[in-house]
Amino acid sequence: MKKFLLLLIAVSTAGYAQHKNPNPGYWQQHVDYKMDVTMDVEKFQYSGTQELVYTNNSNDTLKKVFYHLYFNAFQPGSEMDARLTSISDPDKRMVKSFKGPDGKEKRQSKISELKPNEIGFLKVDELKQNGTLLKTKVVGTILEVELAKPLLPKDKATFTMKFNGQVPVMVRRAGRNSDEGVALSMTQWYPKMAEFDFEGWHADPYIGREFHGVWGNFDVKLTLDKKYTVGASGYLQNKNEIGHGYEDQGVKVEVPKKQKTLTWHFVAPNVHDFAWGADPDFIHDKVMGSNNVELHFFYKNDASIKENWKKLQPETVKLLEFFNKNIGEYPYKQYSVIQGGDGGMEYAMCTLITGKRSLPSLIGVTAHELAHMWFQHLLATNESKHGWMDEGFTSFISDFAVNQIMDKKNQEDQNPFQSMYNNYNYMVKMGGEQPLSTHADRFDDNMNYGISAYTKGAVFITQLAYVIGWDNTFKTLKRFYYDYKFSHPTPNDFKRTAERVSGAVLDWYLVDWTQTVNTIDYGIKNVEVKGAEANITLERIGRMPMPIDLVVVYSDDSTESFYIPNTLMRWTKDNPYPNIKRTVLKGWDWAYPTFDFKFDTKGKKIKAVVIDPSQLMADVDPSNNSKEL
């Protein structure tokens, strides 16, 4: 049996290349988890053992390690609870609103009201390093561990642990008995080794935003009431013992009546997290996607949602095909869409989403969370430090996919991403914007964080298409995935990929857009025509430099375009309007606030002059981007 299990694991991990990050000297840590957990579905408490083989691939000698204990956040007085009371716009899902004695609306954290049997907790009862008991200290959601013996570079240590936990009442992402009646949404549920990389330890407390994890293999056994159906990360190893829609075709699984529990055995190779959801009333459907990927769907046996969940399945097949084509091939052979949580959240090889939605909303949230597989679980950027890369890139490609798949028609002259630009402009107008390089937990309010990460991060890509062209942008995304999957790339890695693909110098773009709150604002200052000679004066009002596409429209509706290079790029973009004659002018150096150029109209009367007809440049004041004569 042991040899058979090892064979299954070997087969399931075949084809998963180790990281091949092209940066010289790159390294990353590695973990192998084995967990055996028993869940009491009546008390919502669980206990288990964990064996973790940790490989120190760094050049540092480690004297400490750190674990995340995420469920400890769901306790009155926790940092997450404190943040809900101090931030100006707390997540509405996490607070209760009521009117105080003075008639004014007040808010109270839902966490602050949790009773002892409703809170979440993770407790480590015993932790050993290679058999030696270790000293530990719990600080909120972090377990600080002093090693008995320093872990040398390129060495391994085996950490064995006994732990127990309680599933909190659903407040955010994880928990029990969601608003839609899902019993268990088990995310961030186990003691998880913190990431150590070239920047050092990332033992961030859990305040409610983003995550970062160590790549490795997970071997997980979950024992719980036999009535429950489980959807999870990884591949079920004993499907013909379990049933519940997993079993091989033609195989009938009957569990003895006296047997009260089932043990589900999952193996998830080369991932950096493990999540699961379970309910006694789950329907389990399975369809095949491209490249023989099994797509699993778990949702409540609720007449009001069944039809939409059935219709979701062929659309998910299309989404998988789209991402395979436009980013790169999904490397696993399984993905599960599980009803649960409090919105939509991505995990390794699965997502938990709320299920009582309209069909467009259901497809939209699935598109977004599935796209996260590429930009968070395969290109595992540090979400806490660079959340805009994960959320922004995901928002861009999922919106693009939904527009294509659902055949949303847009006028040819309309920017299909205009709503993103509107949101970004709203943030700029309202004030309080912080640079994208701000740590996710350090944003002053949720609105600016959300618009920054999801919207400004997405505009980084759509605007890059303005800077280097759509063809180069999609080539960059594919090359970035090919070069950096199964590793932890940084913003600079993406910039360098775009430079290699296009030939443009793009440091100015990354710095201004992500490390400052500089805005783009160009305007047409003056258009003067004398005879057949026209003179146009443009002005740069914002701090951020850009190349300029400008189109002149004549009274006979003929057009010609002019391209003004941004000299910082040391490069000229291909004509984005090949059917329109284009003149490439001299470059516009950033220090000069205005730019003049003259051209021969050949006697034609100018009707209008337009800066950036694509509307892909995020100019914060487009009112002066066109001038009619």
C-alpha cells in the first residue's frame, strides 16, 4: 500500500517543473506537508498532526522560523478586530451598523461580539525539530519558534506538530455556516510556515487582506462525517472509497451504515496553500476542460441556484481555454469551484465563491478567481507587498476574457476598460491615493486599497498596451508566465520581461505608476493654422511622462497621425493605426513643459485634433485632450 501511495504521488507530481526563475542566483525555500486532521462537525473543532520537511535553500543560517495561525484573527481584541474599528471604511461584511442613542449611525466589529464557542483559534500543542521539543511563542496570528539547532544553508529539518483549532463563525473568507448555508469554508485553517526569501522573513500578521506562501507538496487526510461532500486543493487519492461523485465510472461506492466518518486523502503537488470546503448538501458535478483538466463544481442543492451553476460549467471550460491561450497552459489536471466563503477568493487548484448570484455575476467571479491561478498560484508574487500585480493583472485578464466569451459588444471607438479608468480617476479626484508599492496592510482606507490594487493595477497593463502596443503586451504576459511560473517574481521582473519583448526602456513607467502618485495630464494648448502650415502646441501638466499618439481629423474626414516618443523609452512604438499615415516626430524630453510641431496640411481644413484616440492613456483630465476647430 505504501509503495502504491508513493507511486500515486510520483504520478501526480510528474510534469511539474521546479522553478526556473531566470534571475542569476535565484533560490526559494521548499516545504513538504503531511497532515492528518479530524473534524467534529457538531462542535466545529478539529485536531491533527503535521509533519513538515523544510528545506533551507538560502545562504542564511536560520535560527528561528515562523508559522501563520490565521484563525487567531477571529477573536475579540485581535489586530483584525482593532483594524475594523480604526479604519474609516471597514469591510461591510465584517461590521454591524446600527443607530446610537444620538441617532447617528454607528458600526461595530462582528469579531468583537464572538463568543468563546464562535471564535476561531489555532493552537499548537507540541512542536519538535527532528524529535527535539521547541520553545514557541504566540503573538496574535504568528507563532514564533526558536530552533533547537540552527538550520544551515542547503540543509533540511523535519518539524512535527500536534495542533487543534476551532472554525470561527463566518466573518471573512473562512468560517462555518456561511450566509448561504455552507457548513465549512476551510481556508487559512492550518499552521502554515511563513515565507523566507531574498528579502528575509514575511511573518505578517493577518489583518484581512493578502497572503504569501512557500512552494511545496501537500499530503492531507481529512476525516469528518460521512454525509459531507468535500471539495479541495489537489487530487483525491481514494475516490473509490469515498464516492460523493468522485468515483470512477461504473464504480459504486457504499459506505457501511455503522461507519460514521470518511477519511478523504488529497495530494496537492507544487502549490503554496491548501484549502477545502464541505457541506452535507453539496451537489458535485464534473466536466472536462482543455488538456484533460477535470473541472469540479460543488454547490448547495438549492433550486434557486441550480440552473445558473449548470450554465456556469461550459463557460468555465471556455475561460480555461482562454487563459491557456493568452497566458500559458494550466499545469495541473484539476480545478474546483466551491460554493462557500463570503465573496470570491482564490486558493491552490480551487476557489470558494458565493453561489446565489445572477449568471453574469457567477461567470464574472469565476473568471476572476480562475485567473488568479496564473497570477497568484503559479506566478506567486508577494501579495502583501505587490498586491497590484496579482489583483490588477487578474482583473485585466478576467475582464478581457469575459468580454470575449460573453460576446460583449463595444463601440469600436470606446475603451472596453473605461470603467477601470473612471474608478482610477475617481480615486485621484477624491484624494488620499497612496503608491501601489504601499504594503497592503498599510493603506489608510479600503476604497483606495481596492481601487489601487484591482483598478490601477489593471490599468498598468492596459496602459502598457498604449505604451508598447497590444501585441507586445500579450507577448510579455506569456513570456512572463513561461519564465517565472512556480517562483516568486517581482515588479522589476515583469518590467524587464516587457523590455526584453519590446526593446523599450520602461523603468520610468514602473517607477512613476507604482512607486509614486504622479498623474498623467496632457493637453492641447494651441492649434494655429497659417495657409497650409499648422502649428500645434501641447503641454504636459501632470508629472508622469508618456509617449503621445495624436490624430488630426480634416474636414473631409480624412486623418493623419503623429507620434511623439517619450525620450526616456529610447524606442519608437509601431503604428497602432496602420491604415492611417503616421509621422514620427522628435522626442519630447520630460523637463520641457510644452512641445511644438509644425506640419503641412496640404490645403485641407483641420476639423479636430485628438490626443490618444484609444483612450488607453490614463489622463486624469481628458477634457483638454481634444480640440475642435
